[in-house]
Amino acid sequence: MLKREAWMDIKDLHRQGHPIRTIVEITRPARNTVRRVLREPAPCAAKKRSRHSLLDPF
């Protein structure tokens, strides 16, 4: 999962006219990750998993 800063860097580089290959060389995520970020309108919110404890019933 990309951090918000990395997501914004990818979007900014794309707005500046850099191709996907150049964005990958600069930021270092996978090419498919860059493509997915460019398709998304906004960054995804991090999902928290709820952990259950053995003591929850008490």
C-alpha cells in the first residue's frame, strides 16, 4: 500500500507530463501500481482490521 506522499508524487509527475516508465524509475513502485494510482480519483483510505481478544466476552 502506498503512502499518501508517494501517491501525490506519482500524480504530480504525471501532471508534469512524465511517462509511466519515468515515474517508475523516479518513485520505484511497480509499473502496475503506478497505472492503478493514475486510474484512482483519490487515494484509498487505509482499512483497519478489528482484532478480537480472548477476553472480549468477559
